[in-house]
Amino acid sequence: MRTFLVLAVLAGLIAVAFGESCGPSQCVHTQCDATSQLHCVDGLCTCTVQGSSTCSAKDDCPHCDNNRHRHCIDGTCHCERF
């Protein structure tokens, strides 16, 4: 019985962790400058700079300056701002 209870609690915690997501309306404490856009990237509020390349996956995007992380968001390449 105790094992079942532990497994049930663990399953509940996993469901909550994977069920949460962020979006621009949830990023009230993240501020981007006028040249950046706010996106939810890997569950974190992130400022990105839009590139000119189109993409269907991250690997379609060119490398970003200063080793910034690249992302494919809504079919357009973006680089993390910081």
C-alpha cells in the first residue's frame, strides 16, 4: 500500500511538471528591449532576436553570433538575446 501511494504521488508530480508551460502572457517579470521579442523557449521566458531565415527545425537555422542559442519559432529562425 505504501509503495502504491509513493508511486501515485510521483506520477502526480511528473504530470504537473510536464503539464506546465509558459507563454507571453505568463512572462510578467521578463522584460525585453525594443529590438527583441518575448518567446517561451524550453519552458523559460526568453528574449530572442528574429533572423531572416525560414526554418522547420533548429538545424535549419544558421549559427548565432557570440555562441547564442538558436531556435526555430513559428517557421522563422531566432537567436537568444543574451
